[in-house]
Amino acid sequence: MSVTSPEAAREAHRVSTPREMVTPRAVAVGMACSLILGVADPYSNMIIQGSYLGSNFTPIGVVFLFAVLVGIVNTLLRTWSPGLALTQGELAVVYIMSLIASAIPSYGLTEVLLPAMASMYYATPENRWVETITPHVEPWLLPQDSEAVRSFFEGLPRGGAIPWVEWAGPLAAWLSFVLVLYFVVFCITVILRKQWVERERLVFPLVKLPAEMIDPGEHGARSRLAPFFRNRMMWAGFAIPFLINAWNAVHNYIYFFPTIYFQETISLFGNQLVLPINLSFPLVGFAYLLSLEISFSLWLFFLIGRFQNLANASFGIDLAGSTTLPGEYQMFGALLVLALFSLWLARSHIREILGKAFRGGATPDDANEPLSYRFTVIGGGLGVLFLLGWLWMIGLSAWLAIILLILVLAVYVGFARIVAEGGVLFAETFNPQEFMIHGFTGPVLGARNLVAIGLTKFWFTHTRTLIMPSMANGLKLADTAGLRNQRWLTAAIGLAIICSLASSIYTVMYLAYEYGGINLNWQFFGELQQTRFNYYATTITATSEPAGRWFFFGLGAAIMWALMFLRQKFIWWPLHFIGFPVGASAPLLTAWFSIFLAWMVKGLILKFGGIDIYRKMLPFFLGLILGEFVSAGLWVIIDGLTGVTGHIIFN
């Protein structure tokens, strides 16, 4: 990792990069893609129940739409009417808008928020939610009409209409918070953009695929087909997952048709430790983009975490009153240290930005930043005050609101750093709300604070689809494509968010009231609500000793600091600290072997073939990603047309 960025290098990059602009037609296409994703993602999850189109930091839905746009639509336009074909910069705008829009419909917000707002449907005399939870919930946060809530889960009677009036107030309340949160997160991304892109020069591995897809090559617009799609190695990689998935898909139509799967398990120590061996072609492709230190650290820390869990179980080490494993507290401590480390490295840059915001001056130059630094600092600060006030209004004590918001923003920064430097496709960590509830315990927090903290999980349930990593990747792609009027890009991103929110909210509401939520995806319309509110109802009075949790949290923070120190001190140190906060997370269960395989293959290629062979093989591994995601998107469409459900290719 380099933390220097000479002015000469930045100027050379600026001169050598083509000048591309954000155009109205690019924004229009991006809005159309955002609307499509807002409809397709909930429909796929709720009705088709196939591959999730928006559940990671390079979503299937985005890659599929973009491949169709670049590989088919733009190629036809270049052939028949070259003047209408989208340029490299315009395609980058479309991808950026689609990428950020995709973080909203599923786990990111809509499919969690709307069912959660109607959770009191599951209130019964036995679970005592009405007595323990309802008195501590502000009425303006949830729809109050019992018939509107019942119909949301059971469907409307014939001829009934969606009761938008009952939902309008609560939706406005929640969306006011969410939109300001997105704005604050975008401001933080703008502040860190130059530090990460130009000074530290983080590699942003997940940007490599779209950047290669839109690269015009030496011939530029004169070529009908982009160089990426003319590469035979890419098509060789593409064919492997595409053909295997097509073969396996037949099984969903002819049940006795054989399938090809690469799944096995290794049992150790008398089945006390079980390691899944899953080969995922896109994960191999993504891991090939990582540095050897990062890929090595990811699979190694996964194995260390599994052995730690075995040791904890063998020696009876548990955390009373908590179902969370000690390793998750360690990862959360490590993640917070990573966020602080990122801000510490950027301290001089942040100091310059604050000086620019309050004293003016020519430096640092923000002419081509997505927002002026003055607007970023002042607007972001006012946004933080609004968020704190909103949290206080729903019942959080002021000191807890401050702690919660600090933790939430730290997780955003930490994950954005992990994705920017480590290229992690998806990962999970302890979310801030669970950490606060487990760390302080119900009796200390009090019923009102505990319920208020629980309500904030409506907009922060899963770390697989956090919006800040997508924003950071988007701004990196804008830099790679040479976009020069980035203030217009900010407006385009805002339009993408609005389109995604509007279309996904309407789609979820329509599907719920048309078919009944209990007949749709049970995870969103039942499991999350029942487990979450049952937990809150029992935790209000439950007593447990949190000292062990704080110990493992501190241990994780200390280990992370040591790893970063060793990384900075010794150039030969083989472990990268990025692997520790996510290495033991649940997604690595199915990903670790693919990462290990890519690490081994890449190491052999670099050792015996050198950097030239590595670069020649790169399109093959990008093809593995594209082939899987295109086939997943294609089969979602086919399954939707034929009525087949439960066909999952990649989640």
C-alpha cells in the first residue's frame, strides 16, 4: 500500500485520461436501469426466489444489464449508427448509477424496511409484543391501521386498493432519515475519494470488470465491438460457468436430469470441525484480482477463525446471554480500528479540506470533485445533526444516539476501505445495533432505548449491501473513465437513488398486497420480524454479563492494530490486515476455497510466467465472473417467464 501521490503523477494521469462528460442521455439510461433494478430485484426475490440480483458489491443485476448494454445494444449502435453509441464516460455513468441504485431494493433497505414496518402483524398474547414493545414505539413510525397491516401480509380482498394513505406518513418519516443518511455517507466518500484514489492509490479490484468492459482500446469508437468482447480468453472463461449453469438449469425442468456441482466437505477431529469445499467460478475470478497477500490472508484468517470456534467449544468458552460467537466481536473491534486507521492516514487531507471549507483558498482543488469541499463539510455536518435529532425523536437517549451514529458511520468507512483495498465481494460483520444491545445489555439500556436501537435495524440489517462501498467504487470508475463534470454525476447518483427507492417501494407494496406477504419470501416477511422482535421482547428484562464480549472486542482491536503495525514496519510481513475483519465472517464459509484456489493459481502464474502471463490470463478470470452473472440474470428471466421458482445460481 502506498501513501504517497506526487503531483506530477496526478497531473500525468489527468492529461493522459480522455475527457468524458456526464450527458443527459447517459443519465436517462442510468435512470432506466435504476428503475429496472428496483422492480426486478424484489420480483426475483419474492416471486421467482432465484439468484439475488443485488446482494453484493458487484451485483448480478447490474453486471447483467451492463453486459447487455455494452455487449449488445452499444455494439448494434456502433454498427448501424455510430453517433448514437454511448461513449466510455457515458457507459461509466450508467454503471455508477446502476451500482448505487442496486444497494437499495433488497437487504440494503426496501425489502427489509417495509415488512418490518408492519411487524405487529405477528403480535400475539403469547409473545407480549403489545405490552413490551408497542408502548415504546412512536406511532408515526408504523402504519396504525390494523386492516392495512393485515392485508399487507394476507393480500387485499378482491377489488381492494393499496392503502397508500396509511403508509404515507411512516414512509416519509423513514425516508427522510434514509435520504439524509445517504447524503452524509456520500459526503464522507467525497472527502476520502482523493485520499484513497490519488494519494494512497488503492487498487479498487471490483472496478476492474466494468473498466475493462468500457475500455475503447486503441481503435476507440472505430471498432464496433469493445476489445474486452473480442478477447478469446475472456470467452473461454465466460463459457465455463455459462455452459455448466445451462446444463444444471435443465434439472429444474426435468427433475431426473443430472447436475454438475463442485461441493464437498472435509470433516476433522471426529466431525467437530467441518470445512465446506465449494468451487465458485466468479469468486475465483474476483480473487484473481486481489493481491496475493490479501487473498492469502482471507482464507488463512477464515481457517484460524474456524479453529478458534472449535477451541472455544472444546474449552467451554462462550458469551452468556448471546448467540454471537467470540470471533464476531473480534471482527467488529478490528473493523472499528480499520475505520480509525483510514481516517488517521487521511488526517492531513481532512485538515486541508476543513481549511478549504472554512477559510477558502485555492488548495486543495475541488473543481472536479463531486461536491465542493465547503458544501461537503457544512452539508454533511448539518446532515449529522439531523440524524442525531431523528434518533432522539424515536426514543434514543442523546448519548446513545451519538454512539450509534458513530458506530454506523465507522462500519460504512471500514467496509468501504475493505472493498476499495481488498476487493471483497461480500462480507458480514456484527452490526452496530447488536453490538450496543449485547455490550450494554437490556436492563442498562432500558426498554425505550433498546426498542429504539432495534428499530434502527430497519435501515441497517445487512452489511452485504452497504451503499458507501458502491459509492466509493463508483467514484473510482468515474476517475478511471476520465469524467470531468462530476457535479453532474452527483445529481445523476441522486436521481438513481430516487428511482430505485420509488420503483422498489412500489414493487414490494404491490407484491405484498397482491399475493400476501406470508406467501412470498419468508425470510423478508416472517423470519426477520419474528426473530428480531421476539429477541427485543426477551432482552428488555434479560440479565447477562457483557464483560466477555468487551474482552473479545478489545482483543480483536488489539490484534488488528498489531497486524497494521507489522504491515507498516516489515515489508516482508505476509499477512494483510484487511483479511482479519472479514476472514471469519459467514460468507467465507462458501468462498474460502475459491479464494484459496485463485491465490494458488495466481501465485504459480506469477512465479513461472511473470507479470505478462498474469495480464494475458486476466480476461479469462474476468470471463468467469461475467459468464456466471450473465447466466444467472438470463435464467432469472427464463424462470420468471416459465414459472419455475427456487432456481439459485449465485447468491
